[in-house]
Amino acid sequence: MLTKPALLLRLEGILVFAVSILCYHETHAGWILFAVLLLAPDLSMAGYVANAKIGATIYNGVHTLTGPLLLVACALLTAHSALLPYSLIWTTHIGMDRMLGLGLKYPTQFKDTHLQHV
């Protein structure tokens, strides 16, 4: 199993997805907010209207863990715990994408992802 990167990335996605949901539950935030915002990061696909390079840049910027983890750090370091639910919804989305085998995009076309090259 440890020699199958695609499987490892999906398992990692499952773990990010599950832990994010558990942590979201602990914030006692509303599940309607969760449902409404879960697919919001996919709005970044709109960048593909311009061209594949811009689309991939925007999509990848939103679909890496860097943004939500910085938001977690900001929430914790500045005592703005109200930001935590948003960051956890964001990480849940990223975990869900990886779990489903959806990856970061190359600037060639939307279907060309990093998981196809693993």
C-alpha cells in the first residue's frame, strides 16, 4: 500500500475530510453554514473562463491547505475563534476533493491534474 501514491493521497484526503468534520462539530457552528459553504471553493473554477493558466492558478490557490491553515493560525493566534468554522469547511472541501481523486490543476486543461501524474 505504501508504494501506491494515488491510494495514499486518497487516504490522506479521507483523513483530512473526517478530522475537519469532527473539528467543525466541536466548534458548535451551524450545519446549515457548513452545507451552504462546502462547495464554495469550487467557485474558483470561474477562472477558467479567462484561460487555463489563470484558471489553474486561481483553482490551485484555493485548493491547497495553505489558505485554510493560515486562517486557523490567524483564528487561534488572534483569539478570533469565529474564523475556525470557515477554515474547517474549507479543509473539509479539500479533503473531499482528494478523497474523490480530484487534484490540483496543470495550466493545460481542467482535467489535467497532479493525481494523474502520480
